Amino acid sequence: MKQIITSLDIGTNSIKLIVGEIYREKLFVLAVSKVNSKGIKKGIVVNDEEVILSLKEAFKEVESVIGTKINRVILCVPSYFASFVKSEGYTTISRDDAVVTGEDITRSLQASVYNRVSPNLELVSVSPMYFIINEKEVVSDPKGMEAFKVSANTMLAMAPKKSIYPLIAILENLGVKVVDLSFGGICDYYEFRTDKMKDKNVAVINIGHAKTEVSIIKEDTLINTEVLDIGGRNIDRDISYIYDLKLEDSKKIKETFAVAHKEKSSMNDICEVLTKSEENIKINQYEVSDIVHSRLREILELSKKQINLLTKEEISYIIVTGGITEIDGFNLVFKEVFGKDMVVSKVSELGVRNNSFSSALGFIKLYNAKLKFREKLASTVS
């Protein structure tokens, strides 16, 4: 059976839908759609009808490419007011061979959830931190070992139902079933994860349109996350206010004319634009890039401060992603705040080489890894 997975990331500014195939442990993108998001504010549904129209457009684009209807997806959900709880559960093995299987692992993980999720919260993920075999030996993967008891120590990630249920209900009305959920931080991590990171503490910063999400990953497990109410939209507003422009014109200047660091800009590069009062003005690249530089530096400094609030442990790697990181010169701003050795991550998959897709892409890799660990096939397309 082909390992074909459909991933959906619904943001305030855009909806990303990706169909990918896992082949020989590599991800190949089969179809992708990115449409303007309407009816979403800070990851929350505020207008059902507008969200439905945006989703229909995204699904239509992808389905026309793969030639079949999509009826199952994995969904990135907003991490506002996310909570994390350490838990444990166990299962006993009474079979004659007493060899631990993926089913035994699944039962131990399920046991760790029992009576641990309050009624107003929805369980987003159950991440195994380690297992204990026969109440003695600590292992990371007990499959294939002989045991009469397998205990799982896990991290439960939860979010308010009001943040998640409206999205699930809308998708169900469209005939699409959500088969798994995840927060964006751990998805971004899996998109850029290397073997060197798996035993380390990693911070993930995703600068979105309306928000910036800061997450802490410890040994491949999301342990904490926080959302800052600042993002690329703030840059649009800065440019709009200073030059008296419409927001859509400010956004276009940010994405196609300005650069992230004024050192990369030129005083001689000029663009002409109409103000709100229909006045034709000239903007030079250096001045507008200085505006972008200033706001990006603020976002990164706030993110750096948030990392220190989320964990007191040493961070070995920092991943920074999001569409705004594609602006020329972003690396220079990042190094100003975090140091010379830091490098901005880049999505490398063919057809989606843009960091705005990192959450949707990473979730495909995460979902495949989770089910492979449980000895199950990861596929959402029949």
C-alpha cells in the first residue's frame, strides 16, 4: 500500500494543503495548494461560510491534480492556551511468546491518557518519552523485546475544544475526516529535524502572518509552546501607517521590494505607489527595509525572551521558519539577535520550497514516524 498522506494547515493568512508520498523514507510532494484564508482569526473560526469557501478552493486545486477526492486529512491546530501534562500508563502481555509489538505500545500509550484529559480540553497528541520493561529496564523502543509488562511515560498535549471543534466540524461537513491532530511547533521541528537534534533541546520559532509561535522540543517531544500576538501583519501595518498606504499595497511592497536588513538594501532602488488619498509617491528600498528590519528584530527579540521563559535548560538548536523568513537578508537579522552560528532553516522539497509550508510538510513526516513506531501504515488516501 502506498504511504500517501494529506496534510492541512489552516492559518490566518493562508490555507496550505499538501498531498505527499513517503517512499524509501523520503517525502515526495504529489500536489499542493495555497489559497487565501478567510473567516479565520488567530487560528480560530470566526466565519464558517468564508472558511468553507476557502477550503473548497484548496481541495479543488489538489484533487484536480491527483485525480481523486480527498476524504481524510491530518490537521495542524492552533496552539493558543495549549497545555502539557506528563503521564504514564502500562499494559500487560499474556501471549506465549511475550514479544512486544506495536499493538502493545499503542495500548500502553492509550492507558497513559485514561482520566487525564479534562472535559473542556481536547487531546492533541500523546508523545512517548520512554518505556519501562518489566518495571526494570528503561528503553526508547521496546518492540521485539520479551516482556510481561510495558509501561509508557508520555507527554500529553492538549488544547481548548473551542479552538479545535469548529475546524473539525467544518471539515466533516465537507466530507473530510480528521485522522490526526498536531501543533505546528512539533511539525516544523520534524520538517527540519536531523539526527543530531534528537537527543537535544531545540527551540522552534514560526513567524506567521498574525502570530509568532515559540515551541520547545526536548528529545523529539514537544514540551511547551507559547503564542506571541505579533507577526508579518505588523510589518504591513508599519509600512501602511508611515506611507499612508492600503494594507494590501504595504504587504506587496514588503514581499516584492523591501529586504529584511537595511545593509542588503539600496538607496537607489525606487518604487512608485499610490497612497490612500490617490497621491503618487516614491519609496526607496533603504527606508522601507529599515522599517522591516526594525519590526523583524523586535519579533525575534521577543521570541528569544519567550524561549528563556519556556525553559531554563540550554538550547542546542534554534529553528526559525514561516513565510517571512523567505525575505532576502533575513539571515542577517536572525544572526544579530541569536548569534553568528545560527542559520535559518529552508524547506527543500521540490514544488514547495517555501518556509510557509514547513508545518504542513513536517506533519506528514511526523505522522508517518508515529504510525511506523506503532507498526501501522500511515496513509490517508486509498
